[in-house]
Amino acid sequence: MKLIAIEEHFVSSAILDAWKHSAIGQDGMQALDAGEMKDKLLDLGEHRLQRMDEAGVDVEVLSVTAPALHNLEPDESVTLARSSNDLLANTVRNNPERFQGFATLPMPAPTEAATELERAVRELGLHGALLFGRTRDKNLDHPEFFPVLETAARLRAPLYIHPQIPQKPVREALYSGFSDPKIDLVFSTFGLGWHYEAGIQFLRLMLSGTLDRLPDLRIILGHWGEVVLFYLERIEGMTRVAPLKQSVADYCRQHLYITPSGMWSPTYLQRTLDVMSPDRLIFSVDDPYRPGQGGRTFVETAQLSEADREAFAHGNWERLVSGIRR
């Protein structure tokens, strides 16, 4: 069974340098990503392939790690997006049997971000883009970003909405005040804050009417849907006041694809299947942050038909990207 993992991260030295020299370019996680983790993120060769082989992962779909370029200055983000996507495309060309890629976009420069998405998909052969939802204080549904979303919908190129750290006032109000600042940091990121942040970005696209305007927009959420699927009954209550054209569940079924992000939970899988059909499941590890070991076993023993297991492992992703208009 071929196994394709689609939320697998890297970083370039140029982006690390940009983060280092920007007051807001990084998100605080770099303190935890130093040393061995930094080396893993920078590696696009032998050691990454070794990790993949040990985990039984045949293909990684690579993307720049959080927060990518979302908090940099516009001009700098444009330059870095082009160089990062060229680096990624060269990596894929050098080893197309093992690597694919999501573009990184200069979201602080939305017009240029739409142009770069088109270049990345049509010229470089990348499979859509991975975004981090909010750009500084502007959510993904802000009118400035509509050209990016419109381009993705026109190309039928998926956008993976990945978590990033909540805004500083939110962190201070909800996630801070513990004895160790590291507790504040992890509580506001992978402990919980990341996942609300990403799920909210999808819900904002729905509530703002963006999904109605762009019926071909394809969104991917990791971590079993970033809380959204688990609170669907409560979220559906918004239909009493929000001018939605269909149920929240139907928006999910039309626009969403779901990945596990290295969380090998039969319970979460079953909840996802309670809402979504098996053709909306796509495999991911979240390398190098999560160990890949166990992922192949999880897929091979999942309570799915053999055809649905194959679709989860690779077929749904291959079908999704085969529909990209290049």
C-alpha cells in the first residue's frame, strides 16, 4: 500500500534568517525548534528519506513550517516565497518518487500571493498551498485575501489551513500567567490554541459567505478537523442567525478534506466518518514534529473497507490533485 503524507514540514536558511531579523516574523516556537529539530526541518535529503523509510511513508508533500511568511514585510515575503517555492520545486524534480509540495505564499502582499500561487501550480507543478490562516491581525476571510482564495478555486488547487499561534491579546487573556513561560507558549500552540485558531479560520470562510462565492474552493484541515467536527452540533446553532445557504455539515462535506496530523486515534477517525465520507480522508504525519511510526499500522488496521483504506493512504490525495487545472 502506497502511503502519501501531506503535512510534512521544512524550512530554508533564508526564512530562518528573516525570522531572526524580524520583530514579529517568528511565533516563539523557534525556541523549541532549535538543535535537532532545526536540523530536521532544514534537511531535504538523506536523513529525511531515512525517517520516511523507517515510518513506511513513500511520499511526503512538503511545506514551509509555521508561521512561514505571514508575519514578514510584504516585499520580503514576495522574494522569499519565490525562492522557497523554487527550492521546493527543485527538490521535487530531483526526487519525484518521494517528494511533492505545497507552495508558500507571500500573504502580506495578497495580490502577489495570488500571482505566486498561479506560478507555483502552473509553472512549478506544486499542489496548491499551505496557509497559516490569519496574516498579522487580518483573518483569512478579509477582503484583501479574496484574490488568493479566488485563484485557488479557479485552479481547483487545495489550500491547507495550518495552525499558527493566536494573536498576542488572545494569548495574554487566555493562555498566559503560568509559572513557566514555556507553559504559556505550548498551551497557546500545540497544547490547544493552535487548533482553535485554525478551525476558526475555516468557520470564518463559511460565515463570511466566501464559501458560497467560491463553490470550488477546496480546504484541508489537519488534526482531525481542528475541533470543528467535534463541536458540529453546537456550531450548527449559528444557522439560526447566520445567513447560511446550507448546513455547517454540508459546507464541511463540500469544501473540506481532513487529515490526522500524526494523531493515530480510532475514536477521532470514527467521529470524522460520522460527519464526512471516506473520500474526504487524507493521510498526514506532521513530520518532523510527530513520529511517523505507527501511521502505516493505523491506516492498515483502520475500520474501513480495503478500498477506503487505499483511498485514505493515497487515493483521495491523488484524486484531489488530479483535478487541479494547470
